[in-house]
Amino acid sequence: MKVVILNGSCENDPTGEHFLSSLESEMELRDWEVEPVLLRQRKIGNCAGDFFLLDSESRLVQYR
């Protein structure tokens, strides 16, 4: 399994760093490949689409 973590925490945020570290460790214990993406280092434009959330079986959970 591959996991992409979208990290939107602020720079020097100890809570965010701790949470990310714990999450990455847990995923690696399950032998999942982890790819963290640090959002503050990217230029992101305005939202141009809809939001939806899928469960682990790719079923629609929420749509906005």
C-alpha cells in the first residue's frame, strides 16, 4: 500500500511534527510506502473542484 500524507502544518509546529512522525512510523510498521508532501513548500492555487472522501473500499463517504 502507498500512503500520501498532505502535511499542512506551519513551520516549527511541534504538534504537527510529532503527529506526522507518529503517523509515518505507524504506516511503515505496516510495510506501507509513505510519501509525505509538505504543502507550505508548494504554490497551490484556488480550489477548482469538488471535495469528496472515499473509504478504504473506494465507496463515497462524503461529497461537498
